[in-house]
Amino acid sequence: MQRLPRALTQVEVPPIAYPAGDKAITSGATIVSAPAASLLVLETDPRAGQVRVTVSP
């Protein structure tokens, strides 16, 4: 069985919008960016039918 590459998704999380930091919650993906990064990078799970991400202060 050939393994498909995982897709990366980038979400901009500007510090001006989240001056005290943010909290990101995902399903169907794993956060692969560094904590407190202004660019949230998600790696999708190839078995996931959809990906959801919620970013809050």
C-alpha cells in the first residue's frame, strides 16, 4: 500500500489579534508549528474526512 503525503495548511495568527497568545484546537490534523508562532501550520491526517481548527485568545 502506498502512503499518501500529508497536506500542510497554514493559518495566519497575527500577534496584533492575539497579543496575549492564542489557543488552537484541531481535529483531523496535528499542529506542527512551534508554540506561539504567528503562522499556525497543520499537518492533515490522511484518514480524516475533514479538518477543523478553532483559534481563540
